[in-house]
Amino acid sequence: MAIKNAYLKELLARVEKRNQGEPEFIQAVTEVLMTLEPVVEKRPDLVEAGVLERIVEPERQIIFRVPWVDDRGNVQVNRGFRVQFNSAIGPYKGGLRLHPSVNLSIIKFLGFEQIFKNSLTTLPMGGGKGGSDFDPKGKSDGEIMRFCQSFMTELSRHIGADCDVPAGDIGTGAREIGYMFGQYKRLRNEFTGVLTGKGLTYGGSLARTEATGFGLCYFTEEMLKANGTSFKGKTVVISGSGNVAIYAAQKATEFGAKVVTMSDSNGYIYDANGIDLACVKQIKEVERKRIKEYLVYHPEAKYAEGCKGVWTVKCDIALPCATQNEIDGESAKILVKNGCKVVSEGANMPSTPEAIEVYLENKLLYGPAKAANAGGVATSGLEMSQNSQRLSWTFEEVDEKLHGIMKSIFKACDDAAKTYGMEGNYMAGANIAGFLKVAEAMKAQGCV
Ligand code: NDP
Ligand code: 2IT
């Protein structure tokens, strides 16, 4: 797929020139612009209002030094980021990624996608993302705490419950959010909902931990239902073994599927009997060990080094839940050859453009990340509502709201794809539906 519309082509060329050396960001923008062709043709008013030129440029980008002292008394320095991309429909909202691969390109691609994802949730949240190239692996609790405190010391100047509300992402879970929240409260002398994904004893929402994985399965079940099928009896391949992967595996299993793989950045496990999730939770959430440990509990399972091999396992449904560009064109072809009919994305941008081509050519049901993994941030939005009300809802209330939101996201994607002549292309549907709400808000608020 290439962009044909002259205006969009020229806009993309300008984005490429202005953001050289940022391949992930350019990849994310290219995909969105490509699918907006019919919108640009139907809505010259949005083009005239300069919405597209403005939406590809972050409102504000903050890059800062994060100094901290390790357990040996040595000074370490990391780089911190917060990209406040778009606030047309609400305060900036999006996670914080802690991973050695983090750079401006990665934070910008995530922040850009977050604009459309947050719009799809139906809740009033703008788009943002942040993080650091800090590697939490192998660090002591004390080191994690000192890093988080230093990171928040600078970040606290730029965020706030009505301005920008960060949350978790790769490498940032409840422990890290807790240390960051404590530091923010101490610095500002304010107990507010400035972060989501908080612990349940200090303002966190029930079901936030489960939300992204559960939401992914709720979205996928809707997509399957609309196409006359369901999770029941299907074999599912999942990558990753973190927050998203674990709760996707749990809900897919509850829906009657058999999950046979999970992975980490070292390799993957294959259990023909279906993954024992209690065991994965023990290894990952309690012991913080590698997925290979699964063999200690289940010697009959198989482990293979390298994470790409997970896509060679035969399945009906693939749920990538680890990281960006984890499925390339070659892996997509192997999935199709092995009979896979559905790819639904828990991770952000896990499929390369070549992989997406393969899905579309072979008429797979393809649930794009912006829609399929929006349950996490949607539940963060519900946490913000509870914090504002100073109330907390039951697990069942939050889960029911999440389920309703994921159904409405699927419907929005399906309807937009049909309205713009691309029935069944939920990627185009998600981009268009997410874009239109933000674009109307940007137009109404004038050139800001
Ligand atoms: P976690 O840190 O809990 O888990 C990440 C998992 O992915 C781990 O198993 C990790 O393995 C693996 N992984 C990370 N980076 C790589 C890599 N470069 N190569 C191979 N494997 C890798 O993160 P989450 O589960 O929260 O996030 C997973 C994905 O879901 C990300 O793309 C994130 O942006 C997205 N997402 C998360 C949401 C949330 O609410 N948490 C919401 C929406 C999307 P290892 O331990 O070896 O690093
Ligand atoms: O990518 C994502 O949507 C997240 N990491 C969750 C963001 C949030 O604010 O809950």
C-alpha cells in the first residue's frame, strides 16, 4: 500500500524530512496517513483547518537527565522523556516505558498512536507517552526506587491530574508507579490522581492490572463474533509474558481457547496441554524470573531460544503482546501458511508494514493495536474518574464498563471502515474513527 493522494504524500515527505533518524515514528505516521486518504477527500474543511499538519507535530517534547546512585555508590545517568502529543480532547494520557531501547523515535511513535487510541475509548483523554532508557532488569528494589524518585523529580514539573497523567508500560508496573507516586506527593504536597495503575490501597482502580489483556480479548471476541466465530476451541499463540500477555492468556482461556505459548526477550515456551497460568504468574509477577523457568514446573513443555520462533507455532489466533515490530513479513507468511486466521494486537505496533500487507492480502481478521489494546488506557480513564469522585468501584463494575467500551470500540472501527468503503479493514476503521473526533475538536478550538 502506498499513499496516492498528493496532499498526503507531500505531508509525509515533510514529516520524513523533519524527523530524520526516527524510523518507528515515521512508520506510525505513514500507516495513519495512508488510511486517511478517503477522509481527506471527503473532508476538505479539516485539511483547510491544518489539522493534519498539526496532528503529526507533538505539542511539547521534554527530554531530561535522570541521575541516580547504584548499590555500589556509583553515579548512573539515564535519559528521561515525556512527549505531550495532543490535548485536543483531554489531558495528555499515556504510559511510561522503561527499557534500554527507549529513544525519542519510540516515545514519539507511542505518543502519536496514543492520540487515536485514547479517542477511540470514548473517554476525554489526549495523547502522550514517556519513559527512559533505564533497564530495570537485574536492579535491586533500592536502585529501582532511587531511579523512579529521580525521574519523577524532574517529571513532576510537567504533569498533573488535569494536565498530563502517566501510567505503566513495558518495565513500569505497580512497583514503579508506587515509587513515582510517592515522590510526586512529597514534592507537591498533593494527593491527586496524577498517575494511573496505582496500588489498590492508594487510589488505584480494581481491574486496571487485568484491563489491557482482558480488553484485548473482549475486542477480539467482538471481531470474531461479527465474522461468525469465537474463541471457543481455538488454539492461541501469545508472545510476551508481562502484564498484557498474562491477562490476555487468562481471558482467552476463560473464553474457551487453548493458549499454547508465551515468551520473553530470551525465548519462548510451548505447552501443548495449554499454558499453566498460575505457574507463569508465580515466575513473572512474584519471582521476576525468565520464562524458561516454566520447565522447572512443567518438564514436559518445550523451550526454544530466540523470540521470533513463537510465530512458527501452529495456531488459529495470534495475540502479539510483547513489543513493536515483533512480527515481520516472513513471520506473517509462516502464520498464514500454518492456518492462522486472526491477528489481534496487545502490544503497540507489533506488526511491520510488510506483515500487515500479508494479513490484508490473505483476508485475516486483523485487530490493530490502537483499538485492540485500548482497554488498558480506557481503564486508566476509569481510574481518573474514580479519583476525581474520591470513590472506588467494584471489580465487576469496572470490568463491565471495560467490556462495554471494547464493544463500542469494535463497532466504531467496523462502522468507519464501512462508511469509508473499506469494510472489514479494522486498521483503517480505527485510524479514521480515532482521527475524526480529535480532528473535529482541533478544528473547533482554532489554530492552536
Ligand atoms: P511488561 O514489561 O509487563 O512485559 C513485556 C513483555 O514483553 C515481557 O515478557 C518482555 O520480555 C517482552 N519484551 C519486551 N521488549 C521486548 C523485546 N524488545 N523483544 C522481545 N520481547 C520483549 O510490559 P507490558 O505487558 O505492559 O507491555 C507489552 C506491550 O503492550 C508493549 O508493546 C506495551 O506498549 C503494550 N501495551 C501495554 C499496556 C499496559 O497497560 N501495560 C496498554 C497497551 C499496550 P523481557 O522480560 O525479556 O523483557
Ligand atoms: O500503551 C498504552 O495504552 C499504555 N501503556 C497504557 C496507558 C495508560 O495511560 O494507561
